Amino acid sequence: MRILILSTSLLATVLLSACQRPPTPNPEKPPAMARAIQQPLDRAKRVQKTVDDAAASERKAEADATQ
């Protein structure tokens, strides 16, 4: 009977010690999933800016040529 009580309390102690809070995430380093989602969006924004800049310079060159 003592062995059962001792083993049960030992098992409960081991299980409770394994149930710790996960560490808080570092705000400077986002999780991998967030980076995987954000990287293509950032790349698309950079490409859009490049396209917009090229279109603006083309319009400016056309306006300069017609004057």
C-alpha cells in the first residue's frame, strides 16, 4: 500500500513539474509562421513600389518630352 501511495505521489510530482508555462515570445523576433506570412507581403510591397516609381519616372519623361 505504501508503495502505491509513494509511486502515485511521485508520478503526480513529475507530471506537475512538467506542466510549466511556456516561455514568453520575444517581441524582437517574431515566430517563424508570422515571418513566413510577412516576408512575401513585404516583397510584394517592394515590387509594387518599384513599379510605381518606374511608372512615375516614365510619366515625368513623357511630360518633359512634350514640353
